[in-house]
Amino acid sequence: MSDKPELRRQFVTWTMYRLDPAVRRLEADVKAAMKEEFAAALAEKDEEYIQLTYSTAGLKTDTDFIVWRIAYESDVLQRREAAMNRTRLAGYVTTSHRFLAMTKRSQYIDPVDPFHDENSRAKIVPGRRKYLFVYPFVKTRPWYLMSQEDRQTAMSEHIRVGTKYPSVKLNT
């Protein structure tokens, strides 16, 4: 047995939402009330839960904002999404993309990341970087047919390029 405590993995979602343009035609006081209700639903606090929001206005045509949720239990993520969906504004919002993941320590070591330690991939600590990039990195059968050395070489290149941009947090 190890003397180290077992690390709890986190559930993570990045959900991209698109706002129906019809909301822009609503009366200003109605829009304000809907925004306030929506913001209050997003602002509710849960223990061991982190939520961050990002605007993508002007950057993507199918997404207006992103909600990044992090929790130790998947039920918390579902409860928070349900609370958001009970708001009036949710009737004007569609989900354009959603990624679900769990944290784990990568087998590919990043020796140049100043925030890297042996547990750095098990617990997310947001807010260290100015920008957030989320992209699916699906490891297919050909990936696993490569030797471990070749996979490490590819990941080392991926890490090398990523470290050129220290203000960007990559999430795969």
C-alpha cells in the first residue's frame, strides 16, 4: 500500500451554448429580468464545485458562451444544468456542443510546465491562464498502434508548441 492518499478525480464539462436571436427583440425590462434570473442560477454555490463562464461572442457562429463546470460528482453537474434550464432565458438557449471528461494524470510528462507536478492533471485549478482552449483529442486505434516512444515524441511536440503560449490553458 502507498502512503499517498488516493486522488479523487473530477468530472468536467465544457458546454457551449447559442443564444436565439429572438431574445434581442424582447423588451429591455424583460431581457434584464431574464438575464438576472439566469445569472442567479449560474451563481449558486455548491461545495466542491467550480464553474466559470466565457463569452465567445464574435469568435464562433454556433456558440455565444461557454460554461465550464468542474465537480467531484456527476450529479452536481446535472443539478447545475437543470437549475440553469429552469430559467426563462433557457428557452432561448440551445446547446451547440458539450464535452464531458474526467481528470487523470497524463502518462506523457510535461517537464517544462511551471504548474506541472505529479498530481497536476488530477485536480483542476482554473484561473492560472488568461485564455481557455477546449478541443477533443480522440486517441484512435492508429494512435495505440504507435510505439510508446513515438506517442511520447508526438505528445512532447504538442507540449512544446503549447508552452510557447503560457497565457493559454489547453484542455483535451
